[in-house]
Amino acid sequence: AVRDEVCESGNMVALVGMINHSNQELTCRALKRLCIVLDTSSGCDYMWFTSETSGALSK
């Protein structure tokens, strides 16, 4: 199941690096909220969630 949670700052930096090709990097950093989980059932490798938006990045 996909969860919406506040990640540790150290993890956030690493996770943000995984999606630095997306403009959502700025949104996640600004909100200081980011969580990426593996969700192979949906066909997406990384999913991110913030307090205001949610989305998924496909491989």
C-alpha cells in the first residue's frame, strides 16, 4: 500500500536525487515533504507524495 509520510531529511535528499529530472524536485524541497516507495503493482518505480500534491514517475 502507498503511504503518505514525512521522510527524514537525510533520506529526502537521496530520494530527491532520484527524481532530480522532474520539476517536482523544487516542490518537494520547498514543502520539506517527500516519500518515495516502490510500487511494482502499478508499474511505477518511484512514487512521491507531498502535503498538497501526489504523483508517480514511471520508468
